[in-house]
Amino acid sequence: MLILRSGMACLLLGVIIGCFFYHRTEPLASYLLHQQMMDQSLQRIMYDLNKENIRAHLKAYTSKQRLAGTEEVKELVRLISQQWRDNGLDKVMVTPYDVLLSYPNISNPNKGDLVYVNYGRLEDFQYLKYNLSIDLTNKIVIARYGKMYRGDKVLNAQHFNCSGIILYRDPADCNLGKLEDSYPNSWWMPDTGVQQGSIGTDGDFLTPLYPAKDYAHRLDMNKVVKIKIPCQPISYGDALHFLRELGGVDAPEEWQGNLPMRYKIGSGFSNKSKKVRLTVNNYLKVETVENVIGIITGNVEPDRYVLLGNHHDAWAFGAIDPLSGTAALTEITRVIGNMKREGIRPRRTIIFCTWGGEEVGLLGSTEWVEEYMKVLYERAVAYINVDYAVDYIDTLVAGTSPLLHDPLYHAAKMVPNPDPTSSYKTLYDIWNKVTPGNGTGEPSVYYSLGASSDMATFYQRAGVPSVDMWYTFDRKRWDLLSFPLYHSAYETFHMYETFIDPSFNYTLGLARLWGVMSWKIADETVFSFDVRRYAKAISDFLKLLKIQYGTEWRKHNINIAALEFASMNLTTAAQKFHEHVQMIDRENPLTVRMANDKMIQLERAFIDPEGLPGRPFYKHVMFAPSKFDSYKDNTFPGIVDAMYEIQYNNANIWDELKQQVYVSTYTIQSAANTLDPIGFQ
């Protein structure tokens, strides 16, 4: 009997040990049931979205011009917020911020000789100064839109002591057909079209890094507005009148555009008695911009958020940018609101956001993130941005954190090809056909998200994994920075319905991708984030840095051995963590939460509270906009910006470069530590 009891005790002890230490590798019934229910929800979202509803929303939203801060855009806010309430969201809020905006007025004109500066890049100004010995002081320069962010063109002109800058979009960048065959006969820009745009990206000038609430302390606007010279956009028809009068030498061949003339540099006109007088009709005023925030509360983890974002202000009617995206977002709220009414909720909270004041400096999203920074930093899972849905129908384009590659690809494989006549069955298939990745077997995505839309503050300051995506034209067909009628008064409903997406199949396809990806992240038990992609991206970009700068670094004793070692540590940690995730018990809420939190915190690990050198608004050490072009994406931005200064400005900042190598090394090693079970290596 004693032997038997001992045996039973050992057996019981083994069962207890097994209960505590056995890692389930096979899905249990409840987990499989949840997967089945999630798949049904994804199909529901896919096929309940209605393109005719999207069409109707877009027609209504574009019935008036929607300039930030005006009564017309406030009217749109009231319409959207009521629609979202009617669609059954748990909560809908309008969040106002009092921000500095620019409005029409009359100012004192600036006068000077005119100089053509091509695209207004740093190298263009340097060519004029150092190769042609042109003194740009007090000159008014005229530059083409394109190749870089417009605001950095203005800063370049200011840096070279110009008294003003005129921007125009050359036919080479907006009309590749016949000049006479333009809108309303095609989607090409006519000679009367003017591209408008902001020259700021950092939120409200008067309350930097803090929300522009009614209780805010505001700085003196004369001390914080960094643009000190006037900037005026004009049409290429108006630009022709100035450019054909220029004297001086011929511009280089690569500076020649598509206007019917030979481009010259200046300075000044061939008739020396003529000057340019530049008058900019703007004044500054504190005005209110409003966001609409809608919430569907999660039923298991309500304190974890997946956010969908788009903006609703436009430079005119905004049929493409942004209201095609706004119309799609409202239709997504209808479908998910109906599901909520039937008792179907995601595991985590979904937050729908439509931002005010995006076009005038990313104001609404920046101020909202600043207000809720502490909450978002701890709880936000992902931010999925659609600045606009469709500007052409060739292919999807997406920029994403490496963490969100797989959720994006998974969703794209579920969405039918918007072209029902194609032999490529899914959106993923046609995307991979038109824009394949470089030898990866997957569609091309870009890693760094830039600062061109509302994902910037989420990604750069809160460390929230983000995506920006839209349907567009194949760049191999037309090498354009943006669609031809971008930010012009011709972005109308008629233009969208006639030349962009007459069937609305592609707008629907983008809405499906947006809704499916968001719900999947919000509802899956364990995130389908593959941390190994982050490690591989860093390793690959580090190799490219060595190829590009290695020779110069060796000359100046720049040692990156520790940086390479940190990258290898991250690769090892990512592989171990990936294997661990495959083994966890998906029915244990604690182990699930721990694994998911590590994935979210990996992105946060790349946020440096001090920010990049001279740029406190940009804190992501791995991916950030270039210091010299906010549209350009940099990897290892602190290192790359320092090398740019050294190479183009002859700056002796090798010690700063060493500091950035050190910061990058520390940050990557810290990221590896976040994936460790304990956190210390």
C-alpha cells in the first residue's frame, strides 16, 4: 500500500508540474472558435462595405471647399460626427484646438531680380553659388515643385539670403500629355492650375510639443515662425511669362522643363529695367481646428487601441486628397457599427480619427497626440493612416513600420483584386505584379514613413507602429512626385468620378484593406507581427551604410563594430522571441499579454526622448524624415544627416557623427533587451 500511495503521489505531482510548466503548442477549441469568429467578422467587413455609399459620401463632402479653420470645414465636422453617431459607434467626440493659421491679407511687397533655381534643392542653390558664382542675396527665386518637400525649398532660399521664392509646377511634373489636352479633358494639370501647400509639419507653432488647448501658454509668434521670407505658388501658365523673360546663361539640360522655351538662369530679365515684385497676401491668426474621434470599445482588452486615421481639411474641394479617404472611413464606421449592434466587438478598442488642419501643418493629429501622449505611449497598438484612398488605379503603395508588414500582407491577400477582369485574383497578387519587392518575392513597401501626413507624430514621437497606404499610378509609367492635379482647385468630384476611379472599385478595395487590416490587428489573440523583419531591416540598412560611407569612415577612425554587434544581438533576440511566440499558451491571458506587449514595446525602444540633433519633434532613431527634405525617408537618420552635412556643407562634425553612432548602438541594444524574457542581457 505504501508503494502504491507513493506512486500515486508521484503521478499527482507530475500532473501538477505539467499544469504549470507544459506549453501548449496545439490550438485549443476556444482559440479555434475565436479564429473562426474573427474570420467571419473579416468577411463581413469585406462584403458589407458598399461602394455606392462611399460615392454618396464623397459627393456630399466635396460640395464645398474645406479649408482649415473655415465655417465650411466646421460644417463638415458636424456632418461626419453625426454620421458616425448614427452608425452606432460607442462614443463620438469633437476635439478642438486653437492653433496659428494663415489667412489672406495685403502685405508689403518684396522686390528683386529673378533667378531660376530648378527644384530649389540644396545642390541646386550650391550649383548657382559655387559653379556660376551667382550672388543670391536679396534675389527672388523661382523653383519647380517636385523632388523634395516644398517647405525645405523655402528654407533653402532663406538660407541663401533670398528675399522671396515663387513655386510653380512645371508641365514636366504635372502634364506629360499635350499641354492643350489637360483638365477638364484629362487628369493633367492645365496652365491655370496652382498647387497649394503648407510649409510646416510640426503642429502648432505657438505651443510646440504640447497641445494647443484653451489653457495653453502661447509663445510670441514673432519668435517662433521660422519662415522669414514670402513664398507664393503660381501656375505654370503664369510662370511662363516670367521665365521666358529671364536673361543670363542657359540652364543645364537636367534643369530644362517642358514649357515651350529655353530655360535660362538669370539673374534678372534680359530687359534689365524689369524687376519682380512679390506680394504675399497672408496674415496670421489663432483659429480653431477640430478632430472627430469615434470609438468602438474592445470586449477583452479595452485598454489597447488600434487607430484608423485620415484628415478632412483640404486646399479646395479635396476630392482625392483627403476626402476619398474620409468617405471610405465613414463607410467602415457604418459596417463596424452594425456589427456592434449585433453584439460583435473586437478584442481590443478601435478608434476612428478624422483630423483637422492636416494641410496646414499636421495640426489636428499632432495636437491630439500631444494631449494624449502618455496614454498612447502605453496603450496604442497600431495606427493605420489613409491620407487619401485613390489617386490612380495601377497599384497599391504603402509605407510601414517593419512590424506591420505581415498584417498588411495578410489583409491584402484577403481583399479581391479591384479589377474583376484581371487574372490576378487578390489585391496582393496585382500589387506584387506591378510593384514587386527587390528580390523578396513580396510587394514593395518603404520603411520610413516621412512627415507627409498624420502618421508622423504617432510614429516619430509616440513610437506607435504605423502604416500609410493608398492606391496610385505606376511610377515606371509616370515619374511624378504626386498626381497631376494635387492640391489644386480642380480636385473635384467630377474629376474623381471621371478620371480617377469611375467604378469606385478601387476606393472600395482600399476601404476593404483598411477595415480588414484594422479589425484583424484589433481582434487576433496574438499579434501577427514578425519582429525578425525589424532586425533584418536594421541589418540590411547597416550594410548599405558601410558600402556608402565605409571608406570615409575609415579615414576618420569611425568605428562601428559595436553597432554591428548590437545589430547581431537584435537578430538573435528576434529569432528567439519569434520561436517563443509560436509556443505560448494562447488561452493564458497573461502570457498572451506579455508577448503582445513586447512586440509593441519593440517600436517604442527606438524612440529617443532627446530627439534627433536639432529636431526635438523627431525622436525615432531608426526611421525619420531627412533633416533637409521632410518628404525623404532616412534610415539611421542621425548618422545620415551628419554625413550629409559633412559632404555637402563641408561641416567638421565628426564628433557629432560618433555620438550618433553611439546613440544608434545603444538604441538597437535596448531594442534587443525588450525582447528578452527578463529584459537584461
